[in-house]
Amino acid sequence: MPVTTPAEPADPAPVAARRPNLVVAVLAFGGVTVALMQTVIIPLVPRLPELLGSTPADTAWAITATLLAAAVATPTVGRLGDMYGKRRMLLISLGLLIAGSVLAALSTSLAPLVVARVLQGLASGVIPLGISIMRDELPAERLGSATALMSASLGVGGALGLPLATLLAESVDWHVLFWVAAGLGALATVLVVTVVPESAVRSGGRFDFVGAVGLSIVLLCLLLAVSKGAEWGWGSGLTLGLLGVAAVVLLAWLRWELRTGEPLVDLRTSGRRPVALTNLASAVFGFSMFAMSLVLPQLLQLPAATGHGLGQPMTVVGLVLAPSGLVMMAMAPVSARITRLSGPRTTLITGTLVVALGYGLNFFLMSEIWQLVVMSSLIGCGIGLAYGAMPALIMSAVPVSETAAANSLNTLMRSIGTSVCSAVAGVVLSQLTVPFGPAEVPSLAGFRVVVAIGAGAALAAAFIACFIPRRAPAA
């Protein structure tokens, strides 16, 4: 694959050299903006059937559509960024975010809202693109903490966005949420145009359209089956059919990617031990970290009369989760320091063990609000450490010309892990229930099982990370 040598930077490049903190702040703001987009609809979910005149099953597509679009877009946008310019694809992604937010703000029925959420999901490549731009433009001494902050921006935006979105949803018309998202996207676009340089590192070549279509089919079938399996039935013909199609197309896609000269995903690079093990650990860790997002909101909102619920409104849920976002941000320099001293493998193992510890304590401490704040903050600490290490491990093992594609694949693996976690936790909580009036609600035992699974997944990620080859600490 042709690789261009970094040429003399264009006019904006001196900005990165002179003001790296400004470049980092703008890219991180873009990442937080995308994370806010994913969070902004959560307070509306219970009200969507009434607001849109539809059924709960149909309005669930406003969430599912974003998940599917993000899965398809992330690896494709990463490869296009390596080929045609990471800043260019970053701006296109932000443009899709703005278009989707404006369409959602104008929507009064389900169909346009789902289309809008698809457009917003297509913007999910912002974070791996931002990390790749940092590798190309920042001085070496700033790269570790910068990529750690950028990688954690997804969790930061999600944790901080929930209380803000809830507050707005309770006080203004729901369309305002999407106008705010559009405004933040427009601001991020202006800042990127003004501050962020275009990288001179390009891979060139021809885009692998067949590979992109094949991978999209695999991801759509797999994630649709995982996200809708509980609703359709895990043994239903539709669920099994989608999984079967995913498996068959995956085999054909792997054969194509190995035979084509310019693949969408370089499987030979991705199959190297450091990259493959990091991606596997990322998927398992993505499964682990999402357990907190599933357990805490339900536990907080269940009526106190159940005996284990805390009976709190969504606003309190947001405030309980918000400190974890701040902790993730604060851990970025810590993650970078551990990586400098001991290598990114040690940082990843440390982060996964901290998450496992948080879940272990949460297994016993889930009866008071302060306990959930402490546990979510501890888990956020571990996530901040681990998320900072993943891009460092990936970028140390792939060519500069494949940075965006490799980071996008790593982000995709985390997303697949969170999707599988959602399905598994849904099955557990639907099976372990207690009667409450005419309905059934998740039991305390169900929540503890999900927490135990989260702890086990974190330990499994740590175990996998132990086999990643040790590298000398960065100078």
C-alpha cells in the first residue's frame, strides 16, 4: 500500500506546533459533542410514543438506528480519512451531525426522527479521527495525554450530557434538545476549520467499496439481531436468519479483504498480535463498562416500594452519573503518565482491574445514592485509564498511514462489546424479576448478576491484555 512521507505542513500546521493545547481542546470538544448527541435522546425515550404518536417498539428505532449507523460509518470513515484527509472526514462527520440534529429538531413524527438519528450516528467517527489527527500533528510529549482525553470524551460527553439533557427536557419543548445539539455541532465545525490542520499523511489508493458493503452487511445483521433478539425471540427465524447471514457474509468478506490489493481493513496488520489482542480486550472491556450504564439508571428509578429501588427521577440519575465523566477526564494525564513510565499495556491492565474492583464493591453497595456515586466514579476512573491506553497500543503497532482505520476498528470493537452487553443484561434482568403490582420488575439478584458479569468481563479483559507484547515505555 502506498504511503506518503509527511510533507511540509500547510498553513494551519504551525498552529498545532505552537498551540497543541488548543488543537487538543477543539478535537476533544468535537468528541464530547458527538457523545452528547448519543445521550440527548435518553430522557425522551419514555415519552416518545406519546410525542410521536407511535408504539414503544417502533420508537425504539430512534435508538437502534443510531447504533447501526455508527457501526457502519466508523470503519468506513476511518479508511476514507487515511486516504483523503482526516480533517476533511472530520468536517464531513460534523456536517452530518448538524444535518441530523436540525432534521430531528424539525421532526413531528417517527420516520423523519429515525432518519435524523441515522445521520447523527454517521458522525460517530469523530473520536477515532481526532485521535489520528493528534498522532499526525502533536509533539510526542503531548500525544499520550491528548489521546487519552480524546478517547475518554465519549464517556465524558455521555455522563455530563445526561443531566443537562434531562433538565432541558423537563423545562422546554423537546425539540430544543436537538437545536442545542445542532448549535454545538456548528461551533465544533467552526473551531475545527479555524484551529485544526489537515494532515499531510495520506495512504492514497482506491477505496474498497466491496469491502465496505460487505462489512456493513455483517455489522447490520449482527447488531440488529443482538439489539432486537430479546424482542423478536432469540430462537426466532428472523434472529437466527440475521445471525446466519452475518456469518456467511463475514467469511466472504474475510476472503475478499485478504485477496484485494487495497482492503478496507488490512487484516494482516489487524491480525498482528498487539493489534488483535488489543481489539479483543477492547471488545470485552466495552462489554464490561456498559454494565454500569444499564444497572445504575434502572436501580435509581425503580420505586422504593420494591425494596431495592431508590425511586429517583431522571434528573438524579444524571447527577449520579455526572461525576464519573469528570473522573474520566481527570484520569487522562494519569493514564498518559503510567504509559510513559510502564507502557500502555500496564495502563490497560490497571484500568480494567480498577473497573473490576468498582463492580466488586457495587455488588455489595447499591442501597444508597452516595454508594452509587462512589462506585460509578471508581468505575469511571478505570475507564479513563483503559481508554487512554487503547489508542496508544494501536498506534504503536500500525503504520502511520493506517492510523485512522486502525483506531476506527478499535472503536468499533468497543461498540460491539457494549451492544452484546446490552443484550445479555436485558436477558438477565428480564429473567430475574419480582412481582410489583400487576407488573414484574428486575430483582436485586438480577442487578447483582449483571454487576458480577461486568466484573468478570473486566477481569477477562485484564487477562487478555497480559498477553499483549510488552513494549518499552515511550521516551
